[in-house]
Amino acid sequence: MGMSLAGAARRGAAFAARLAPGPRRALALLAFWFVIAIVGPLLAPHAPGEIVDRDVFAGFSARHWLGTDYLGRDLGSRLLWAVRYTVLICTLSTLLSCGFGIMLGIAATAMSVWVERVLGRLMDGLLSIPSLLFALLVIAAAGESVPALILTMGVIYMPGSYRTSRALALRIAQADYVMAALARGEGRIFVILREILPNMTGPLLSDIGLRFVYAVLLLSNLSFLGLGVQPPLVDLGSLVRENVLGMVYGAPAVVVPTIVLALLTVGLNFALDRQRP
Amino acid sequence: MTHMISVRGLHVVGRRGDGGEVPIVRDVSLEARRGEVLALVGESGSGKTTIALALMGYARAGCRISGGAIAVAGHRVDQMDAGELRSFRGRTISYVAQNAGSAFNPALTLHQQVIEPALAHWVLPRRDAERRAIELFRAMALPHPETIGARYPHQLSGGQLQRLMAAMALITEPEVVVFDEPTTALDVTTQIEVLEAFRTVLVHRGITGIYVTHDLAVVAQVADRAVVLRHGAVCESGDTPEVLARPRTPYTRELVAACHLPVRPKGLDPAVDAASGTAPEPVLTLSDIVVGYGRVDANGLPAHRILDGIDLSVTRGRTLGIIGESGCGKSTLARASAGLQPPAAGTVRFRGETLAGRVARRTPEQRRRVQIVAQNADLVLNPAWTVGAILERVLRFFHNLRGAVARAEALRLLDIVQLPHAVFDRRPPELSGGQKQRVNFARALAARPELVLCDEITAALDPVVAAAILTLMSDLQETLGLSCIFITHDLHALRAVCDRVAVLLGGHVVEQCDAAALMRGAHHPYTRLLVSSVPEMRPGWLDEVVAQRSAAAAPFVPTAVGEGCPFVSRCVTRIAGVCERVRPPVVATADGGRIACHLPPGDLPVLAPGNSTIDA
Ligand SMILES: Nc1ncnc2c1ncn2[C@@H]1O[C@H](COP(=O)(O)OP(=O)(O)OP(=O)(O)O)[C@@H](O)[C@H]1O
Ligand code: SF4
Ligand SMILES: [Mg+2]
């Protein structure tokens, strides 16, 4: 067990070393947010719902580092929970959208022409609906729950991922080494998994990172409108929404979550963007 | 000012991945007088283009001119600011790139693009610019100079675009024009027209030229003086005839030698075949192959044919060369033989066994015996795999070798293609072009094939590296008893490795003959055109060819209708009324050749070693 873990770690490191600097930085940044999402709430000094102070919208202090919110709850603790929900919901929905998007995108390359046509029409149809509108419709119909959110966002971002991966796979499928594999008589699955997929990873990782950023933005939008994550749960968007009155006092309760949100999205965007020389 | 161009102690550095700097050009000094053409010669990576760009005050992304003085037409290029550089480029100096096809915007007419520099630099009002463009089109010997500008880039051939690009470079009447490998992507037949057009314009307008190339034969035709570069430094410089005839440095001697590849010593040796008492055994036989696309007619034949009625066979242990212009269907022929592009009609037989058109329907054994080594080594090796993994996969797939046995065999293959074992753990992007082509070869050999299809395996390589690959191929073929199809547009390479030659034109085989007989005896008119178009390393050759051709020039005729001869529009000896309508019969010649032409055998053009001195 220990051996295989070490082996996996070594292989992971070797893989990261071969990546372009853009996806590599993004990967490191994502890992950082994951650690916060998983470990953060365990370190939180207070329960997220606990009212700890009579002073609402308090500023930075030794007792409450990031001050308190509109009900006098510890903002630091709530923020750690909010990061967890935002990161986990968006991760799951991105896994969903990109998992299916990539699978279908590659399948469309390898399968018959009409499969590809039907898929293409379907995805174009999905793509033409504005994402916020689509999310509002689904949530109005299915109710506001975390699984519904994940699923909705997964569906919304699938067509984009499908398109990217199909375009990539199509281009690589033209390469002469794929031709050489076919001339040898390799099976379709081998060609997809071993010849095409490894050459897609760099660009695909960038694409996945971008879709994660979109998901964070959409989720925060929804929560800010009161249609996303519902109390007692909390994410970055709902944190901003519930403390929006603190804006007039310049309270940390509204400023800090906004900054964290910006750090998360802009940071990832920057890391990914740098891959252009 | 005595010199139009004078460069002193030029240094250019590039940034490495880790932030350090590497010298790309080191202490280069050169000069050119007004009206002179100076050639920059060297293999790829020797810094030719970098120096040419530095003359225009330009360094590629990641590079920096780090020292030296560059003076062009009295301007100090290295001291100009961005604004000065902008007006300097285009007005005083302009650039003709290697691949004109990708340099034009497909959405605009050529006229708009050609006169653009004149308008952008305010040198001419629009009307005068248009008039001058037409004048230049005429000087460049472009067809229909008055109307060609109204066309779009995709409607012209590569050679025509290259000349248009030169017209665009000349429209501002610059004093210096930089040509960067302007004919490398062209066929020999087109290359002649383009070279002649360039040369005439330069001479008539007294323009100073910088000509970047790796082809010494081209240098001999166009350049007054040559600078040979190696690893970013000047290796040798002098007057062209002097440098070519009496190279002083070993490297230049090597370059010159690479242009004189030894002709393959054995030819088909009839004595051996006669002694064994049997007719030479064909390995691969293609009969009446048709490959095409588009609507399919009642007989199952496609409307547009890339290959049309190909009959060829490869003799066991021999190399069949396929030569022809770009787009004549050479690669398609290889792909059809390998089953990657199923023919619409005809049969592919391998040692008597009929092979399925589609590779998926062939048996593993059939696939193993025919291996293809493709044109572009950059694309043919999966960049995500190590060299070892690439070879081991083939060994496992065909021979079920695994683990240590496979590794040992893969290392042995590296030995065979003369690569160090250190390459085993590297990935293709970390290899040079020549090394990649060797790995490519090793992968084909890993299957232990009987026939190897080599598609332009040296097209992307420098002459020196290419010569090494050809030698390797020739040796392997002999020691392993392989049969080969060798596809190329390079007659030197063809003669160095082939026993028999098939000349392909517009999807038809117009001639087959022994490689040894290629330079003499009666041939198809197209073969003669090809052979006489290969530049020779003799100054003055271009003049002779141009003089000959203009004397024999035939008025243009419409292309073949229906079954006519594919060469009819360019043939000077065509028989009016017959050649454009009737498919030419295949006639056997005295020395074992087969020629598809309407001319009676006695009237076919005869090549003598004297008038085509590739042998020299
Ligand atoms: N699927 C296709 N559809 C349409 N045209 C095609 C197709 N495949 C090939 N062609 C055309 O067929 C012709 C022959 O192509 P091929 O690649 O065999 O040329 P080639 O002789 O190898 O040229 P080069 O020397 O440039 O490699 C070209 O004009 C090409 O554009
Ligand atoms: S058949 Fe006619 S056109 Fe064709 S090469 Fe012979 S003479 Fe020329
Ligand atoms: Mg080709």
C-alpha cells in the first residue's frame, strides 16, 4: 500500500513535470483551495451557526479575526465553511460536465457520422440557452437542493467541454502517429486511450480549469440571487448576499468573502492564462 | 557608402526555458554591395533566418539582438526606435517568406494585399500602386497580369503565390529584399520559373538581395557571393563560384558533397536474375488502382480521381522510386498500398495474396509485412510516448515480446539505426529531425517487414542529415533484404537509393524505367522536363535552361479532356487533336522501360549525360 502510494506520487510528480507551466500552476492553486475546503472547517473556532457576539458587522479583532456577520456569528468560521461548499459543489459539477463532455467528445470522433451529428445538434441546442436563465428554470422546477445545483451546472457546462475535446480529438486523430497505429491494426479503444488522450491532457486541463471558474461564478450568482445554496448551508455567494447590508459600514463580512471569491476565480484564470508564452 | 549592407560583430541571444540565455548568432560580420545578391547558406538551426531578420531590426519572440552594428542603406538599424523601424521595413527593406501560401489572407483579393504596403507607407497613391502592381506581375511572368490580382489566394498555385509575395515586397521599391527559402516548398519545375523571375527583377531594378537557403545548387544560380553559416557563426564566405568549386573548410566540403550523392552502384542486375533462371519475383503488385473522392458513378468509380489506373510492381529485395510533383498522388499511392485509403477499384497483391483495401480487414500477418514510414517525422511519433515505449509497443503487438526481451530488442533496433541507447527514455520532442526519422525507421523495422513504404523521408531534413539517412536506408535494405517503395520529389535522393523508377503525373504513371537509365536514352517528355529542372551546382545553368525553354516554348492549350495525356498542357511535342483526347498507349522501350506517350518511340526526347549533368 505504502509502496503503491509512493509510486503514484512519483508518477503524479512526473506527470506534473511534463505539463506546460500554465496548467501546472493552476493545478497547484486548485490543490491549495482543496486543502482549505477539506481541512478549513475542522480548524474553524466556532460552529457556523453559533451566535458568538452581540456586535453585528464587527470589524477585525483578536477574538474574531475577520469580524462578525449580520447576526453576530464568527465570519472566519463561516468563511471556511463557505469555501468548502463553493469548492466542492463546483468541483463535482465540473467533474460531471467535463467527464461527460470529454467522453462524448471523443466518442463522437471515433463513432459514425450520424452519432456525431445528433450529439452536435443536441449540444448546440444546450449551448444556445443562456446559462443563468437555464439554471433559474431548472431550479424553479426542481427546487433548490445541492444535488440539483450540481446536476444543473453539470449540464450547463457539458456542451462547452464537449466542443473543446471534440475539436482537440479531431485534430489529433489526423496526426500521422494515429495513422501509424491504425496501419498496425490497433483497436479503437487503444487508439483513443493511448494515442489520442495523452496528447489532449494539457489543453484539456486548461479547459477544465476554466469551466471550474465559470461554475464558481455561476454558483455565486445563483446564491447571491437567493436561488443557490440555502441556509443553514453557506457558500461564498450566499455569504455576500446575507451580509450585503454591511456594505454601507464597509464591514469585513461583505468585503472579505468578495475578495476570497475574486482570489479564487481571478487567480485560477491568471494561472491558466500564463501558458501563452 | 561603399556597402549597401554592412554587419559587424552581430550577436543574437535566445532565452532558454529556465530563463538563461543561449547565443544563437555569434560575432557575424558580412557585407553586400549595391545590386549584389548575397546568399546565407547553412543547415536548419544555423541562424540563417535569425540574421536575415536582424537586418530588418527584428528578433523573434524570446530572442534579442545583443550586440553588433547593422547598417542597411546608410541607416543604423540597431539604433532605430519602433517608429523608425516601421517605416524602414517595407520602404527600404522587405521580406519574402518561405511559405507564401500561409502568408496571404484567404479572405482578401490578392490585389488588395499586394498594394497594401504601398498605401500603408504612403509611397504611392492607390492608382499608381495598382499600375505598378500590374507591372510587377508582368515582370514576375505571372499569367494574366491585368486580372490576376482580382483572384483569391486559394485560386493560385504555390509557385504563383510565391511570385505574388515577391511583387508585394517590391511594390514600395525597396533597396534591399530578403528572400527566406522562397523556393524550398516548390517543385523543381516550378522552382525554375520562380528563380528566373526573382533574378530578372533584381537585376533590372538594381536591388540588393539577401537570399537564405540550404540548397547550394540554388545558390549557384542566384547569388554573387555566399556566406556559409554553422552553429550561428560564419564558417566561410566568398564569391559563389569560388566557395562551391574550392570549399576551404571541412563543413562546406561536407555540404557540397551532400549535393553529390553517390548514384546507387548496383542497378537491377540482369545477369543475377538470368543466372537464377527465374523472372524476378514481385513482392507488391498494384493493378489498375483507382483512388478518388466525390460522387461515384455506375461502375463504382469516383468523379475526382487522385490515382487513376495505376499498374506497378515492386521486385523482391529492390527499391522502387516514385517521383512526381506535389499533389500528383504519391502519398496517396503509399496510403492505398498500406490500406489506409481504400481504392475504389483495382487490386493490391502481396506475394500473390490479394490484400483487402481497408487495413482493418487485413490479417495481422499482412499488416506486419508492409510498413509505412511517413513524410513528417514530427507528426509520426506520438509526443506523449518515450522512444522505448514506441518500439516496445510494436514488438509486443506483432511478436508478443515483453519485458526484458522487448527492451533488449528495442535497444538492438536503436543500434541498427545508429542511435545511442540514451534515446530510449526520451520523447520525440526532445530529438532532432534526423533522430526522429531514425526512430521512425526503427519502428517500421520492429515489425520485421518485407516491404517498407518510405514517403518523402528526407524532405524535411538538411542535406547533410538527409544524406546520412539515405545511406542508412540503402545499407539496411541490402543487409536485411528489404523491398522498398521510395517516394520523393528529389531526383538526387531517388538516384541514390532506387533500382527502378516510376514517374507519376496527375495520378497516372507516365513512365517506368531502371534508375540507372534515368539520365540517358529515350524518355517521356515529362521525365525530361523533371530531369532537366533539377538545379545543378554550376553557375550559369539556369541561363542555359531558360534559354532552351524559351526557344521551345509552346503556346498554352487547355488541359486534357477526358482520357487525354496528363502532360498535354505543358508538352512541347504534343500531337494536336490526339494528345488531349486519347489516353496514350504504354510502349516498352529497348532498355526495359515503359512509356505512356503518343509519340512514336523514335521521336521521344533523348537524354544524354551531356545535357543533364547531375552525374558531374
Ligand atoms: N480526401 C481528399 N479529398 C480531396 N482531395 C484529396 C483528398 N486526399 C487527397 N486529395 C488531393 O489529392 C491529391 C494528391 O494528394 P497526395 O497527398 O497523394 O499528393 P503528393 O503527391 O503526396 O503531394 P506532396 O508531394 O505535396 O506530398 C492532392 O491534390 C490532394 O489535395
Ligand atoms: S502523349 Fe502527347 S502530350 Fe502526352 S507527353 Fe506524349 S506527346 Fe506530350
Ligand atoms: Mg506527399
